[in-house]
Amino acid sequence: MVYYCLWCEQKPKEWFSNWCAECREQKNLNNVYGFDRVLQIMKKCCIRSELQLEKKINNHKESIEEKKNGDDQKDYIKPVLRSDKK
Ligand SMILES: [Zn+2]
């Protein structure tokens, strides 16, 4: 019988712990940097507001449109051929 991590409930827990290796590592990082500080960083860096999400979606749509219009060729570096060298 497999016992799952009590935190993520997705990976098998380590035999000596209630958590899986990744969750134990996260817990250790929280202990080192402080639970409040890590939560603050995660909220600031990982969670996107509605406005940020819309900007991300629009940027992605624009990049798709550019590719459809052939603008992706602008990054193409023309190879130097022997005939080009003199
Ligand atoms: Zn886990």
C-alpha cells in the first residue's frame, strides 16, 4: 500500500516522513527563509492578477499574429556562402 504525502497528496511520502521529498524541501526552505517571507514572495511572484493575465494572453496572441504574418523571419540570420566571400 502506498501512503501519499500529506501536503501535496500526489506523490508517495518518504518512509520516515509524512511528506514527499519535494514537499519536505519546500518546508525546509520555509524554515530557512521564514514561512511568512516565502508566502509573500510566492504571492508577489507566482500569482498573477486578472490584469497581468490579460496582458500575458494579449502578448501571446500578438506573437502568434506576428508569426502568421511572417515577421518571425526577422530573426533569421542569412548564412554566409562561399560565393559571398571575396
Ligand atoms: Zn508532497
